[in-house]
Amino acid sequence: MLNGKKVAILGDRDGIPGPAIEECIKTAGADIVFSTTECFV
């Protein structure tokens, strides 16, 4: 579904963290170029 696409991931500390999103995106075939978990206050 995302084969060949480059993805930047911004996770939320109180929501879904970056590594969790990263695992889902990897299974869809995307190339992860940046992944982080931030605290949006």
C-alpha cells in the first residue's frame, strides 16, 4: 500500500508514540526517514 513512499512520523507522548506508528508503517512497506515522539502541551 505504501511501497516506495517515504514517511516522517510524529508521535504523541500521551497518544500514540512514534515507535508504535513506525511498526505499523513498516508492515505497509514504507521507508521511514524520521520518527520521533513529542509532548504537545
